[in-house]
Amino acid sequence: MTTAVLAMAYGTPAGPDDILAFYTDVRRGRAPTPEQLADLERRYQAIGGISPLNERTRSQVAGIQRALDRRAPGDFHVFYATKHSVPRIESQVAEIAAQGFTAVIGLVLAPHYSVLSVGEYIERARVAATAHRLESVFIERWGDDAALIEALCERLDEAIGVIGADAANFEVVFSAHSLPTRILERNDPYPDELAETARLVAERAGLRHYRTGWQSAGRTPEPWLGPDLLVLLGELEAEGFDGVLVCPAGFTSDHLEVLYDLDIEASARARELGLHFARTRSLNDDARIADLLARRVITARKELSGIEEPR
């Protein structure tokens, strides 16, 4: 029996005409002000008019399918779903049921768990699976997996090699998407999981200097996790560092928060401060990440009742 796998990602507008609907969905049905919409449109325009996230995510999903086919031929079929665009989580779960699957294994293409991020994907998928009488199991986190650490360390070494001798006085910052600080009231593991990824990479790479920071906070009045990367850049300049190397460890592919928030906005702020700025390459369709997730899918399948282990 083939088992369905639901690989979930944030989603992005398919084109400029979809930005308003996308932004409204992100804001939980509240339409943005004209100023907010214009700002988002400007940021998309700055990276070429549209984000490559859909293309990158589909490549990642195809990679997971290939990895599963190598490890367990014919045992899994991977479906792709998004949180804020199409195909949506609920519609893909309905499609899984319509195709006759009886169980689904869900995963999110983000390594660190928070109830407000990965937890929301999982809850939506679980509710939909229950409605369609599908058994479900979910992979919640994978930020400490050796394959992820190896891939991040490789990219870090590559970036340091490009910087050269000047890297001795660069600070490495491992970043992830900020979330509202109210998650801390619930003992949310998100900050600790990013810190653990950073520690494992730094330990393997033998870093002298590193810290974690947060980026891309939402435009809401409530407080968000800090230090914010743009503020952190000022602190690094005051501490006497010559530059900063950002490793966006909380993201798996190139998209707006990397191509604009880092490559344009943070880079410009660093120049204003007289700091050199660099970042590591995104993971994108790195085969090691696809294989990592395939391994975890096969392990998760053992939690499903009435399904034999893959050959």
C-alpha cells in the first residue's frame, strides 16, 4: 500500500495580481492598508517581481519523492501544499482522500518547531485528515539532524572562503523568522531549537564568534522576538566587528525574506554602518535535505497502524 506524504510550505503569490489576496490571507482575512500593500509590492518588485519560492519548493518536493523512491520504491507518493496560496493544505488533504489513500504523513519544509509556525501547518492538516477519516502522523522538527548541520556547515565554509582573511573579524549570525514574543509564555521551543542548530554548526565549523538573531518580524504592534537583525548590525559595529556573515538557518530556500530582507535591506544597513555583509547560500534543493526528510518519513510510517514497513 502506498502512503501519502504531505510536504507543506508557506506559499507565495503566483504573480503581481495575486499579492493582495495572498497578503490578506497572511493577515487572517484582514485586508492590508493601501500603504502596506504598496510596500509589499515594492519589495517583490525589488527581487524581480515575484518570489522563486513556489519553484524552489516544488523542486524540494520532487527531491523528497526521488529520495523516497530510492529508499522505498513505490511505497510513498508526495503531495505539495501551502499555507497561504495554492494548492492549499485542506484541498490537498481532500485530494489525498479522493485518491483512496487511508493515511498521510505530514512534514513542513522548515526545521524548527513553534506552535505559531510549524504547529499551525500541522493542526490544519490534522483537522483536514480527521474530517476525511485519514490516519495521520507528523514530523515536527529536524533542526538537529546531522545532514542539515553538514549542509549548513558546508555553506558556511564556502562563504568564509570567499571572504578570505577578513573573516577573522566577522561575526556569524544564525537567523530565523521572528515570531511574537507571546510564544515564550507557552515555553515554545522555537528559540532554543534555533540556538541548538547554531551551536551544532558552530561547533563543527570551529567558529570563534557567532550568535543568533531574528529577522522579518511582522508589521504588527505586538512585540516580536529579538534581537532584530537590523538592530544587531548596529551592535556589531559598536563592538568593533568588521563585518557580518548571516546564515539563514531557519529557512530552506530563496524567497522574499532572504532575497529582500537579507540581500537588500540588511545589506544596505550594513553598508550604512561601514560593515561588510555576506550570507550563506540557501539550501534550496540540496539532495541531503531531501534524503533527510525521506528518512524521517520512513521512520514516521512505523507509527501508522495497519501499514507494513517499507521494503
